[in-house]
Amino acid sequence: MMNRGDILRLRIDTLNSEGEGIAREEGGSFVVFVPGALPGETVDGRILLRKARYARAQILQVLSPSPDRSTPSCPLASRCGGCQLQHASYPFQLRAKEEALRDALRRLGGLDDSAVEPCVPSPRVLGYRNKVVLPVRWTPEGGSALGFYQRRSHQVVPLVSGCPVLEERLHSLLSLALPFLKDPILQPYREGTRPSGFLREVVARCGSRTGESALCLVVRRTPERREETFLKALHHHLSETLPGFRGTALHIAPQPGNFIWSGTTRPFLGATDLHESLGPYRIRFEVSSFFQVNSLQAELLYEDVLESLGEEAQGHLLELYSGVGSLSLFLASRARSVQAVEEWLPATESLQANAAAHGLEQRLSVLSGKAEDVLEKLARDSFDGVVLDPPRGGCHPKVLERILDLDPKKVVYVSCNPATLARDLRILVDGGFRIRSLRPFDLFPQTAHVETRALLTH
């Protein structure tokens, strides 16, 4: 029996949904997860964690490298939790994401995977992210660590020389801001049952095509006078030296724990919104709102959603989880009407502003609230198509029930989580829908994450 600290020779069979290599031991009934390993490789690994049915190991040496192995573009790739597949060639990454979707459909949904198409590659495999979130933590030496979380840890890997998946505009912003953000005046957050410190996270965003950028600082409390003076100096420095910089926002998050966005976001100096161009549309969004991190690939995804609707794209559409209206504008360009539903108030305000800015407010209406609650009010309405793009947790069961009751001709489901997609598709298929096509899109190169567009009809 293996124990923690043992060194084993492992043969990697496949990857799990998080991009970790899987080796099977003890007749195949016991699995060992090996981050950084690829299928077909033989590696020596040290056991870091042993449980009843699985273990985790750290690679010590790759004895027989896969032909798909490549040199990571980031020196922190083996430690940072942000990119799980930088050690793999891009063609392999695309195949792995397609297979992750197929596996979830078969194993979790009990569904046929014959409708799955090849993964659509990203126009950029590096320098594509328009958003970065950097946790800030106190260190035992009394300093500040600002960077990315290690895998399966809240230990921070300090950002030293930039991140290769970030847009160049974010590199410019961070290079100017980091000397301020590491100053002792802004005390780093210290986790625990009685947390302390001031600065918890740094969120930087940009518009890939507009050149705009903005900064949001997640803080534990309202800044004191000394901190406020220092933050004003940071803002003015960015405004004076960085073209297109819009403003600085503060998000007050006093509660401990990982979920920090239940607090309040308020302007500090300048504007808290910025713009991005997707297709013919200039889209406004708040620095705290959801917006796809890969603008170029998001544009291809939204065009695909529109085309997959076919004739129904010209009818009456219901769009759930609409966000700031990025996809809504594409839909409203053809539809007779679009009823958008969004819970997050800042997003609904941006959605309404975006519709008005493009003269689409007569065809695009917005209802604010949880999708499962709003659908109760739409029970008597009729829609030719339903489009939904829920968060990673997928749909509330009542949402799927109401979609079945509405009985649209087509349903287009956009998902960032194959597991919850498989679960929800199972319910729709059992309710009488048929999966026509499943097209994965790589919105997150160098990671194990995949976006999927599913088309269902009766």
C-alpha cells in the first residue's frame, strides 16, 4: 500500500476534468492524480496525499515524454493554479477539451456523445485575457504577496514578470500599479477566523479593441484617510500615464471566506465602467460585472449561437442569464423581440444602456430577477427559441421545468461547465428535446476549461 512520501513509477492513462494526469494502481481500482502529466507518459512521482480511493502525486521526473508535451511559456506554470495545460501543445489542448465534454455527457448525463463537434480554436492562445484577479496576502515575513493562487491552495505565487495569457494592456496597467499596491500603507489581507489587513484582491480589466482599462480594489473596509490619500495618488498616476484608463473602483468585502462579491462596489475616482467591441457592437459593462474574458473568441461564439437558431432567430426569443447584454445585442439584431432576464442589477443597467445605444430598446426588453422567479411571470408567453448562458452551477431545476412548459422550437444552451451541462441536458432530453449539435469553444487556452454551445430541438 502506498503512503505519503512514497516515490512511485506511474503510467498516465488520461486526464481528469481539471487537466490532471490520471494513473491507475492496484488493479485499476485506485487512481493517482498527477498535475502536469500527459496521457501516455511514464513519470516518477512523490505521493503528497493519500485517501481511501485516490492519491495525489507530484512529478519528480518525466521518463517518457508525450509527443504532445511542450515547454510552458510561463516560468511559474508548474506552481500557479491559473493554467493547467501550458505543458501541452495547443492541438492536444483542443482534443482534451473535446474529450472532457464527451466524458461528461456519457458518464454524468448518460447521454450519447455523437453530436459533439471538434473544439473551435481561439484566435489567440496567449495574450487573450481581458481580466485578471490577483489575491493579496500577508506573508509570515511581514510583507505582501500579490499574484495567483497555487493549485488547490490559498498560498499565493507572487507575480514577478507578468502573465503570458494576459492582454498587453493589462501588463501595462499592472506594471504601473504594482509598486503602489505592494506598499506597506495598503496592509495585505490576512486570512483566518479574525481576518485583518486592508487589501484583499486586485481586479484589472480592459477592452481588447477599445483600449480602455479600469481597476477595482477589493478591500476589507472603507479606507482610512492615509490609505485614501495613497489610493488617490495611485489613481492619478494611472490616469496620467496610461492612455484609455477609465477609473478606480472599491469593492468593500468585510466578511471572511472565499465569496467576496456579495459586498458593495462603489466608484473611487473616475468611471467604473468600460467598453468593449464585439462584432458591430460597442458594449458597456461595469468593472464588477461578468464579461467573457476572451473577447475575440466570444464574438465567434455569439455569432455561432445566432446561426444555430436558424429561422427561429427571426422570431420571439427568451434569453436567460443575459448579463450586460453582449449576446442579447446579437440576438436582437435579427429577432422580432428578445425578452432578456438578468439578476445582477448593475448588469441589467448596462444591458438597458447597451440596447438604447444601438437603437434596439424596442426589440430588446429586460426583466430583473432570478431566472426561476421571472419565468413564473412568463408562463403564458410564447417563444420560438430560448437561449441561456448560466453560471458554472448550471440552471435551477425550476428553470428547466419552465423551459419544458414553454415548449420552444429550439433551445440554445451556452455552458462553461461540462458537468452541469450534462446534468441539465439530461433533464431537457427526458422532457422531449433532442440534442442536435454540441460545439465546444476554447475561450480559455492553456487551461482545462471549455465553453460549449448546445442546440436542442423537439
